[in-house]
Amino acid sequence: MSNSSNQTPKEIELQDRERQLRRRELDLGLEKHELRIKHGKAELEKHKLALQQRKVDLERQELGIEQDKAKLKKNESKLKETIEKLKDNETGFNSDGPDIIRLAISKKFRGGMTGTKEHKLKQGEDINALQRCRYERYVYEQDLEGKEDRLPDFLDVETGLREIAQREICLREQYEQDPTKVEEKFKATEKEFKRLEYKWGMIRDCFDGPLGRAFEYWRSNPRWYMHRVLREDCAGRGGCCGRDCGCCLNRKLNETRSRAAGHCTVECGCCEKARGYELSEDDKKYFSIRYAVSEDGRKGLDLKDLRLKNLEMQSLHQQQALTEKTIKEDLMRYEFSDGAVQEFEHYINEADITDDEAEFTDDEVECTDDECPADEEDPHYHRISQASIWGLVDGNFENPFDLIDEEPTCDPKSQFDGSNLVGQEENDSMTTETDW
């Protein structure tokens, strides 16, 4: 009592406040505990509802499975009834009658290869017969359905890809001399290569059936283009296959130019060095058209356009020469005596034509029988397409892969001179072109 009596009013007031704070803390803790209990109850209710929903979903799935089973049983019973009917119908025929069940199945798989001649040849080892069978089926389907032959365009696109790649090889050699100008040319060649590569893919996607299988099988060998017929064609044009440089076999191509592997074109730098001079743009265009793997009818039109251009240039050249001659004659008659004029005219009449004018001869501009044949299959196209797509040669029954030369030789004709080709006619596309 003495202690409490000694406390001041302020101390007593502080003690009362402390007790009030403790009571509030206890009340707040109790409220929090009650809220937790309520929240836990709500969560439990949600969980119960979710479990109930899952049970309902499982029951629905089980019901759907039961319904599917019932449908499958019905379909199975129908199929069994159909098979029994087919068997009953089959027994109605004699022993030599057709097997209706096998006939019904074969109609669904008529387009398949199982049981066909091609399938039987594929199981054997006669690759020449297999590729020949595919070629014959392709020709038969082309004649039967009247489809457009896209092979000439496809092979010409491949030639275009090789031209660009070989041009880039020459540009890389010129890069050290003038990098700026060469870089602009590289941009142009890259754009053109992508365009032709896209066209290559578009035509390639059209290869189906026996053509697609034959193409994939033959091109599975990365050295397919070293086929002796293709090497003979390259050497006949004065390409690297007629020399021992080995450019066609080991041409330095980038990884992105794998589709440009093949033989020499008008852009081959090695051929230019061996020739000793560079072809003009008109010469390149002429040779590209002349040796395009397209049919003579289409090729003849392109050559005709080129000849018309040459005739037009020749006509302009002659008109200019006549105009200059007239002016000179007038000046001579005006300024000189008759004797001087006669001497000048005698000189003009005896003057020979220049070497440049000699190129515009009648043999060059006229359409000869060899360059403009009748509407029939081009032997050059026939030979190159067979070797490029199927690996075949008319009259030859060797394994096509055995006709691939793995090493460069100076004279491929000494190994494969075409003497075993049945019905092979001489064609000017096989002659050596001195200007290329």
C-alpha cells in the first residue's frame, strides 16, 4: 500500500494505458485467428466443389467411351456382314473365277508399286532396266495425258545456275583488283541465282511418279554429272572435260552453290584461258541459245530473233557505208579531176571486206537445215535429258552408275565414243565449237 500510495498520477495513467494496449492486441489476435478459420473453411468448400466437378467430368468421359464402344461394335458387325456376303458371292463362281475380295482391295491400291514391274525390278540388281522402265512409264504417261514436258526448262535452269556460279569464280579472282565494282556484280549474281534456284524448286516439285523416283535415285550420287555422255558433250564443245585440268570434277563452289555442280558454260574461266580471249556478250547469248537443252522448235525461234537482230545491225552498217560512199563520191567529183575520181572508184571496188564484216555472211544469217530442222524431237535434248535425269544411254544396257567417271581424263571419247549407241545420228551439237 505504501508503494501504490507513493505512485504519482502519471505513473498510474501509464499503467492503465499499457493494460488497454494489451487488451487490444489480444482482441486483434483473436480476430485474425477467426478470419483464418473462416478462410480455411471457404477453401475447403472450393476444393469440395472442384472434386465434385471432376467426378462429373469423369462420368461424362466414361459415358462417351461406352457410346464409342457401342458404335465400334456396330461398325464391326457391319464389316463382318459385308465380308460374309463377299464370301458367299465368291462361292457362286467356279474355281477359275476372280477373287472378289482381292479384286476389291487391288482397286484401292492400283496406284501402288507392290506387284508392279517397277517394284520387281527394284528388288533385283538390274539398275539399267529399272531406270529404263521408269523412263518408259514417264513417256507413256506424257503421251497418254498430254502433259507439258518441263524437263527442257529444268535442264536449262540448271545450266543457268552453273553459268552464274562459274561467273562468280571469275569474279573472286578479280576481287583484289577492284573490290568495289566486283561487290556490285556479286549482288547482281546473288539475286539472279536465287531467282533461278526458286524456279528450279518450282519445276522440281512437279516431278512425281516414275519421273520423281528416277530423278531421286539417279541424283542420289553426287557425281551424277560426270556421266560419260555429259562429259563427252562438254569436251565436244571445247570444255574442261577435253583437258586434264579436272575443273568439272572439282570446281570450287560455295556450299550455297551445290546445285550449280556440272560442266562448263560460256562463263567458265578455265575455258577462257585455254581459248585465249573473252567471248562477247552477243557470242555468249548465241552459244547459250545454240546449246540450250530445249527442243529445236523453241530453240529455232530464239536463234531467229538473234539472227534478225544481226541482220538489222548489218543493214544499218551497210546504209551507213553507202551514205559515206555517196558523200565521198560527191566530194571527189566536186574537187578532183575525172582521172582521180576513176582511180578512187577502182580502189573502192577492189577493197576487201574486213574481218568484222566477214562474220555477217549468208551462211551465218540464213536458217540452215541443221539449225532449223522440222518439228521433231531434238537428238541433243533426248541424249542430254536421258543422261541427266535417268542416267541412261540409247542402246547401252550397262549400270548407269558404272558410266560415272570418278577421275578426270584428257579425252573422254576414247573411253565412250558412242559406237554402241543404236540409231544414234550425227548431230551438230556434238561437234567441237572453235569459238567456245
